[in-house]
Amino acid sequence: LGSEIHLLTNFEHKSHTALVFESYAMNLRETLKKFGKNVGINIKSVRIYARQLFIALRHIASLRVVHADIKPDNILVSEDFRTLKLCDFGSAFKETDPDNDPTPYLVSRFYRAPEITLGLEYDRRIDLWSVGVCLFELFTGSVMFPGRDNNHMLQVFMDMKGRFPVRMLKRHIASYEGMQRVPHFSDDFRFRQQTVDKVTGKGVVRFVDIPPQSSGTLKKALMASKAGADDQKLVVDLADLLEKVLNLDPDKRATVREALEHPFVKSK
């Protein structure tokens, strides 16, 4: 990101090809723990990192590659903390690969886009979702969607972002039934909430009607972060960017090009 990745050497080991790249001191999670544990990092640093991450997405998208596991652990930070580089392409795939069958367990759970969790088809837009979630975490110091499992992930998605479009839920039900799984929503689109009874310790299923999105939920979460006290205008811009990047509906999600043109990313 911002400069080429240097391949130092390569070698064979037990019939495997090993590639040796330049060493980076820390990943983004380690950086966050060191400089912004529980409170996040400076909003201007988030802006700089956001631009680099979106440029990285633009580059891999030009190659028709989807990273499919973007998270702070897989983003390396240079010693001067000015440059990020995306690493660990072990889950990556080509968008043109005909064998990309839907699976609800691609991508590390906290950074998994909702279309994956619903068992729908997915593409490069899952990487954009993951970057958006990383930016929220960088700024606030907290995981944005700390779901215990896929069912709970859907709950926290909706707590923050409101209802899923009915057309997505129709496709979800058909997809899960095709995989012989129990859908997370009923035929009348109520959420099949899986909880544990506090008395018996047994699993309980409740059918829940999801209210519309609470206005300004994401913005309130960002404004409450101590890291943003120095520049509220940038916090408002970040909230607007994340609202667009983290749309539950991938068809309405901002594109990488739109993200790079957003005032939060372009501001000096």
C-alpha cells in the first residue's frame, strides 16, 4: 500500500514454495493495543490509514482478487507507523473462479460481511465491509460487531444498522434450505434469535420482529469515542463514510472509488 512489497527470496521446503518478504515490526492489532487500547487512535491517523486501505482494495480489485480475510491482524504497519501493507492472502480467491460456492463461514467472524453470514453470493464488496469495520475499531478501540456466532452477528448487525431488505432474506432462506441448514429468519421474516436460558442453561429460540434502524446509532458510537475529541468535523465525516461502506445491502454499499472520493478520505 503506497509502495511495492519487496520479495527478498524464495525457497522450497517439503514440496512447498516459501516466499520471504520484508519484515514489518507490528500488525495493526498490535499497534492499536500499544497506542489506542480501549480508546482508539487519533482520527487523523485513521484517515491516513483509510486512504491506504482503500488504495489497496482498488489495486487487488483491478486484478479481480478478493482478499477474504481483512482484519487488523492481516494489516502490517511500518516502523514509522506511516505505511500499511495488506498481508496473508491465504483465503484469497479470484472473482472469476467458478468454484466460489457460498459458505457462511468465510472471513474471520467479527469482520465477516452480512451477505456471507446469510449464505448469499459474495464478491469484492466483502473486503470493503471488512475495511469499514477495521476503521471503526481503529477509531473507537472496540470491535464493532462482537458476535458470538453467526446468529448473534446478525443480531448485532441489525442493532446497529436496522432491518435487512426482504429480498436478501428471501435469498437467505432459499440458500440455507439448499444447504440443509436452519435459516436465521422465519418465512414471515422474523429473526430466529438463538439465546441461552439463564436458569436452565439450555438453548432457546425466540422469533423477534426487528425495528427500523435507530437514527444516528453509528454516529453516536463514534462521537462517544475519546479519540475524536480534537476534531468533531472529521468524526462526522467518518460516520458518513462508514454508513455508506457498511450498508447491509451489498448492492447499495459504496464502491472503493466512491470511498476514495469521500470527504473524510480526501480531506487534508
